[in-house]
Amino acid sequence: MKTDILRQKFLDFFKSKKHKIVESDSLVPKDDPTVLFTPAGMNQFKRQFLGQITDFTRAATSQRCLRTDDLDKVGKTSGHHTFFEMLGNFSFGDYFKKEAISWAWEFLTGELKINPERLWVSVYKDDDEAYAIWKDVIKVPDKKIVKLGDKDNFWPSEAKAKGPNGPCGPCSEIFFDFGEGVGCGKAGCDPSCSCGRFVEIWNLVFTQFNRKEGGILEPLPQKNIDTGLGLERLAAVMQNAANNFETDLFQPIIKE
Ligand code: SER
């Protein structure tokens, strides 16, 4: 499936779930002194997360992103780029964990027909609620739900200890298993291993805190959802490509 079709399918899916489709924000944000470039879909919605704008409570975007943190990894991994697009659905005090998890699963396994056997998930180590939804509602087997800590399953990563200030919360990630033939080949390999076998494709953030100076996590007046699905990684999965560079996004340029 071509990447342009994937992007459109995502937006159409969330439009059918009553989301307002919002244009990508500029790659160089105008009013956010905390970042040089737009690193995620949520950045243009910070004021909605803080309850300062209430025009709509559901949105979906395909956001143009650049992560300065990624630059050192470009060319060394199959899934980091100087520029990428992040598909995202957002709830501002509207739906929360159950819908975010259920719709992500429905989009991947129902709409795109990705084999559920190839998907694994992670949850924040203390997030029993998200764990129970994956296990009891979605029926993901225990052994494919991995509990991880502040570095991997809190967004922004390690925000509790290091910041930045602003909206943040625990998250749950969905991984695609590229198979035993890829990566370290160890028997216990799972999404906590960075060998490349398991690639994170979608991050579901349960944005429920506002981090204040000194690492204080103040509960937000409303609970929010911020998700990010990597378009280039999803394209690799859907095109049976070994990595993002083998997809229709990069191959015409590489061949030329
Ligand atoms: N903000 C989260 C991320 O960038 C989810 O969109 O991973």
C-alpha cells in the first residue's frame, strides 16, 4: 500500500471517529520557545492540553517533524530520519485510554489488516489500567505486553526527572516484530531490546500531568490522549520492506 494512501486512510479512519482533521503545523514552530523544530504532533496542541482552548475535543493530523535527538542515529538504524511524518490522534479531555488503545488496534489489525501475531505492546511499569485494557479488552497475551520505565514509557522521555515542563504522561507503545531472522537472535528478545527486530510504530500517550519547575507533576484538569504513529515505519510494515529506506518514499530518490 502506497504511503499516500496510508496517510489518507489514517485521517479518514479518525474522521469517522468524529475527529477534526487539522493541517500539519510548521516545521519551525512560531510560539514555542521549548523546541527549535516541531518534534511531534502534540506540539501545536499544547494549549488544548492545558484546557486553554476548547473549540474542539478530538483532532487528527499528519505532522511534519524533525527531532534533533534523532540526528546521531540517522544512517545507523533503519528507522530514524532527518525529517519524518507523524500521524496522530488527540483527545482534549474527551476519550481516554480505552478508546485510544481500542482504536489503534482496530486501525492496525482491522483497517490495515496487519497480522496481530506480529504486534507486541509496552506499558508504563505502574500503569495497571493500560495493562488491563490490552490484556482483557484487546486480548493481547501476557507475554507480549512488556512493562518499561521512565525512559521508554513516559512522554517526554524521562520528563519526570529531566523535564521539559508542560503536558506529559505515561505511554503505551505498539511494536511490529520483523521476525526472528532480524536483530540479535537471542531467545528472550522482546521490545525492550534495541537490536532492531522490534520496531516501535505507534506511541499512545496518556497526557494527564503538567510538569512544573522542580519536577512537580500537577494533574491536568482534564485527561488527554496524544498519539504518534510513524508514517515511514508503517509504510515499511505495509510494503513488506526490510526498512524505511526500501519503501516508495525513498526508493525513487535512491534510484535516481
Ligand atoms: N508525543 C508522542 C511522541 O512523540 C506521541 O505522539 O512519541
